[in-house]
Amino acid sequence: MPPITIDVFSEGKTEREIAGKLCRRGICPHELKERGGGGEQEMLRKLSLLLRNWFDLAQEQRELLRILVLRDLDEGRTIDGLCESTLNVVRRHHTSARLISHLNYDHVFTLQTDLSGLRLALHIANHRYHQEFIKSTIDDYVLNLALRPATAEALLQNCRKEDWIITTDKLVSKVRDEIPELLRQNGIPKLVEAKVYVRLYAALLQMATTPAIFAGKVLEHAQTDDVQEVFAPLLAAVHFLGSDSTSI
């Protein structure tokens, strides 16, 4: 049986790195084909274009279309609002479409229509690593995974220079507590989003890279069980899209 292809629409590059690593490690059994990028409006535009081209085909010519949409819960946004903006794109082509919540995850939604050839799942990042963060993004999941002892140990061993004496526990403590507190003591306001912590982490390891590339490194070095636990909601959305059943 050929691998199932799922078209992935996301706003940024980090999701692309995560999807790629999930596939290459075999944690995701399907092919995740990146389609989005370029910010929210560009992502929604590309989603609309794919749907329009699909609906323009005669019904007998339409191949099964499986779509995964990944959204961040930015400051001032709501889960209901993100559902509505995603659903509105579909409703331009099929007015009776609706989204229903996953049985196990209240931030994962699946598309319900009378069309047998269209499947769509929406994953909204709703986990904040710290409660004081102003928004929830996919970087919060990356940070969660990166600060787990096994991941931190693997990253440290991969980047360690000959004269380094820092331990895994000390590395985690510096990223999570010491550096943010040092910044606060020097008049720099508290860090309010996961991406800043991710950049600090990469800098400590002397990795001259972007948060997106760092996310890929984290996925590459993390233990499978940890990846499956942290990204369980996303993998549940993928499972829905890859199954033959319409139940969730």
C-alpha cells in the first residue's frame, strides 16, 4: 500500500521542520507534504487555492484530499476564532461544512461534511510552557521537549566542546531559571514567549541557527516516547486523517 499523503498548512517554518522529523523518524507513518508558510493570510490563501482546484474538478476526478492545518494561539486570538477563520475557507466552496472537537483533545478539530473525498483536521497549539506567556505556539511544545532530561542530554552531547564541564541538569536550569532571572535583575522584562527561551537554549549550546532549525534538532535527538507524548494531539489529528474511519 503506497504511503498516504497529507497536505500540511501552517503559518511558519517551525511546523515544517517538526513535520519533516516526525516523518523521517517514522513516528508519523504518513507523508506530510508542506503546503503553507508565509504567515496566516498567505497560509489561508494557499489552503483556499488547493480547495478551489479540488472542487473545480468533476466529482469522479477528485482524489481523496487529506489536509492538516496547524495554527498558533497568538495573543488576542481565541480557539473559536481560529476555528471560524479556518472553516470560512472551506465554506467558500462547501457551505454546510463544520468542525467538531476531538474526543480526547479540545484543541484538535475535524471537518464534518457530506463529502467522502475531503478530510481536514485542525490542530491549535494551546499549551503554554509558562502560564505568564502571552501566547501559545508550536515553540512551547518544542521547549517542553527540549527541556526533558533525555533530550537535553542528547543535545548537550551532540554540541559539547572538549573543555565544557556543564552538566545536563545545569543546562536545563540555566535555560529555565537562571538566565531569565539574570535578565530580570538587570532590568530586562520577563520573557513572555517560548521562542525567546528556544533562542537562549540554542545560544547556550553555541548553535548558530534559527528556532525552526533548532526545533528539528530537538526532534532529532529526543526519545520517541517523549516525542509521542509532547506531540500526542498533533499525532491524533494525523491519525484521524490517515484512517478510513470518520470517527474520532
